[in-house]
Amino acid sequence: MTLWLNGGPGCSSSTGLLFELGPCSIADEGKNTTFNKYSWNTHSNMIFLDQPVNVGYSYSDDGSTVNTSPVAAEDVYAFLELFLDRYPQYADAPFHLAAESYGGTYAPNIASTIYNKNKEVALRPVPRVKKINLASVILANGITDPYTQMASVPEFACDGPYAVYDDPEGPQCS
């Protein structure tokens, strides 16, 4: 089972579902869909989750919001507990956490929460709470350290192996 998170912050994972790696793609200016032969769901059961609260189709009944990645991770963990309680046939399956862009910040926080909650479950088993079988964390072009990552853009754009500009001394690079 794979949980897919688009980045943002604030990007709905429906983007991944309908435009990137979901089972179909939107066609005919939104009037139809086409089969996506590159879909990840041919290899894994996929969950496309909008998070944190108020992103995409997610909402809070009481109007509460989430403004940190660690708090968002707690919410995702609560969702996973509810999901596995409702669909216990997936409880023992390897769980893969995949994210792109700002998901490079979300995913490590979620993985850490899963890891720590799994340790708690092992020490004090609680009915209806299952260990999540975290098998991997996948980051696609993940933002993990914006200060360092953004500072390296000029070097790669001007002088990297796949430079965007031909002249590292030209006006764009200067």
C-alpha cells in the first residue's frame, strides 16, 4: 500500500491522482478520462490524501487548522489508524510513504510519527491500534532544506551537467 502526498504546502493530492500517477488522466478539456499506463496503482494499492487540513478536499468539522508539519503528521497517523481499522486486510501489507515537493518535509515528519507510534504500540498494545508496516519513504524532488536547495539552483542552471544556460559568464548567470 502506498500513500501519495503532493507538496505545496497546500497542493491537493488530487493533482497526483489526476495528472501524474493515478489510474487515469483528464482528457478532452475535462470532459473525459484516459487510462494511464504509467499509473502506480498497477503495482500498489494507492491512497491519495489531501493534507494538512483545509488543503484540497480535506476539512475540519470544528474549523481547526494545522500550521506545522509535525501536527500534520499526527493527523495523517490518525487517518491511517482509522483506515486500517476500517480495512484490516491492509494492516500487514508493506506501507510506502511517497511525497513530492514540500512533501520532502511532510513525509519525514509522518515517517517519524509512524516510527514512534509503532514503538508505543509494541510496548503497550491497544485494541484497534495496529502497527503500521512502514517499508519505505519515497521523496520525489523533495524540499528538505530550502535554504541549501534554492542556493544551489544558479550553480546547476549555469554550470551544472545539464545547464539551462550555455554561457556561465552570461547575463543570466551573472
